[in-house]
Amino acid sequence: MLNAMSSLHSTLNRLAFLARAVPLSILIVLCAISSSAQGFESDSLLASYVAESWKSHPNIERMQAMIAVERSRATMNNSWMNPELRAGLMNVPESFDVHSDPMTMFQIGAMQQIPFPGKLNAARQAGEARVRAATSILDQERFRMAAMVAMAYYDLAAALETRQMLEQGLVLTKQAVDAAASLLSTGKGSRTEVLRAGLEQEEWDLKLLANASEIDQKRAELAYSIGRTNDNALVNPILPNALPPLIDLDAGLALVENASTPQVKIAQAQLRATEFELRRAKLDYWPDVKLGLAYGIRGALKGAGTDPHTGEPISQSLKQDNMVTIEVSASIPLLSRGNQQAKISEARAMSRSQQSEQKESMLNQQQELRIVHSEFAKTINQYEVNRQVVEQSEAAWRSALVDYQAGVYPYMGLSDARTVLVMAQIESVMYRAKAWATYRQWQSLLGNYSVDATEQ
């Protein structure tokens, strides 16, 4: 009996030290803050919240507008210049008599600039690459929005489950109050223990009030992340009881290496855009050609004299043939050579910069995946260790309560056993929420939003 009591007392001392080292209020805050997650499935509550944010949140609308901007720019860069329409009165004498000179005519025509072959294609390819980059940025923004919604989702779920732990702690405190009152009535206890038990019950009531305020705050954050103006219609989420499935680091790194993640796709598309812009800059050495066609209408000559072309006398109404003018022109790049070389140098430097940025993007995301994977493994191990602590603390509480009711165990030990039990349960919530948060963060980095059946 003495050995058992000594072992129990040693266990309670270790758990009580843990409780004092990590205050309850801090654990509750950590539990809420650490719940960062992403992911959804069409039939899950989280899926509906994420889908709603994609429709109503201004950030998504802004990115969709940017895609429209890039599409418009791509169309403009791939379009020919508008044709020039020309109309005029040619070779009019000072008297403005249009029938006195055979070279006088009304002329109407058009001028069209024809781009050098390959210029528009390079501009089109660069524009399409910019559109792909903007689309990947939209995907990344959606992932970020899903992460924000899921973070608020799991924060609220953790706060709600923490409330259950606090309510359980209040129940245990009431058991201690009843036990202290029972011992006092039999003469084995003291009034001091009864008063202390009542004080602890009031402290648990205060903790529940603080938790209720935190829940209201988390509901407001979830409503904001979705894009709602209030949280009246929100359905409270439930934190999954099971742990998330394990994540495969090698598979994630392979996706990054194959440019299958949004972050790397953005850099890859932007690199392609700079490559085609460099090609376009080189083609700008070659001038565009302007092709013009004009039709001149000449009226009948009236007056005396001879025709300067035929030498024959001009009658009062000599009819003249209409005339066609064809014009081809191109600029000679004699004075713009320095500017064009600078333009090519700029495009080449931008391409090199984008190549480095793509490599950096891949390295950064691979490093981020390694960090998330390491954090996930650590959290899973912490949860497994804490599960044993919960089992031991439950056994310690039951034993301490029985011994206290028998009058062979001090109230201080009973109080420590109760505190340690609730703390261990809240830690379990914290680790479980963090595990799901890390798992969802992993999915978000890879552009995957599936929710497993274990979470439903």
C-alpha cells in the first residue's frame, strides 16, 4: 500500500510540475493559434465554407480581374495595327479649279502596317504565358483563402472542444467539493478544504467565461474569412477525433521538381513570358512594312489648251481616266540601333533573373515542405506521448479521489490530480488540432484540398 501510494504521489508530482510549467490559459491560446489548416471536399462543412469564400471574398474577385487584364493585354499584343484611311484632293491649282489641270484628282485610299513575321507570334506566346501565370496566381490565392478559412475553422473547433474539457474540469471540481463537504460532515475533513474547493469551482467558472469570449471571437474570424458580414448562420465545426493520414515527403518533393505546384507554375510561366519577350525584342530589329493603296478620281477637263501627255487640243469636256497608287514603305533602323540593343539587353537580363527566381521558388517550396513534414512528425509523436499522459492522469485522478474520500490523501494532491488531468486533455486537443493543421498546410502547398473520410 505504501509503495502504491509513493508511486502515485511521484506521478502526480511530475504531472503537477507540467501543469505549473504550462499554464492553462497559455495552452488554450496555443491550441487556438496552432490550428492552421487547408482542405475541403464537396460534402464537408469545411468544403462549403471554402467554396463560399471563393465566390464572395474580394481577394478572389481581384485576382479574377487581373486574369481578365492579362487576357486583354495578350489580345492587344497579338493584334495588327488599325489600317489608316486616307482621303484628299491632290494637285489642286491655286485657283482651286479642279477641272483645269489633268493631275488634279480626288484620292481615297488605305494604309496598313504589316508586322515582320514572328513578331506577333512571340507577343502572343508571351501574353499567353502571362495569362497562365495570372491563373496560377489565382490558384495560389484560392489556396491561401482556403488556408485562411481552414485556420479559422480549426481555431473555432479547438476552442469548442476546449470548452468541453473545461466543463469536464468543472464537473471534477464539483466532485471534489462534494467529497470535501462529505469529509467535513464525518469529521475527517476541514472547513478550509471546503472553502478552497468552492474557490476552485469559481475559478473554473471564470475559465469558462473566458473560453466563451474566445469562441465568439473565433466565430467572427471564421465569418470574416468566408466573406460574411456576421456569424449568425455559421454551423460550429467539430475537430476530428482521429489523426490525419501520414504525409509522403518524397512524393511532395517530386511534385515540386515536376513543376506541379502553383508556386512553381507561377515562376515557370513568368520565365516563359520573359523568353518570348526576349525573342520579340530581337525581332524588333527588323522593321514592319507599310502597304498603301489609293484610288484617284479625276474629273473632266474644261478649258482651252493642249493635253500635256498627248499634245492634242483639249475640248470643253475631256474625260480623264482614274488612277491607282500603290505604296510600300519601311523604316530604316539607323538611329534606333542603340535603343534596340538596350531593349534586348533588358529582356535578356529579365530572362536570367526569372530563371534564378524559378530555381529559388523550387528550393523555397522544397524547404517549406521539409519543415512542414518535420513539424507534422513531431506533432504526431507529441500526441502519442500525451495520450499516455492522459491515461495516467485519468487513473491518478480516480485513485486520488477514492483515497481522498477515504481520508488517506491530502486535498492538495487531489487538486493537482484534477488540474493535471484537464491540462493533459487540453493538450490532447492542441496536438490533434495542430496535426490536422499541419496536414492541411501540406495539402495547401501541393494544391490539394481533399478531405479524408476520417475527418467527416
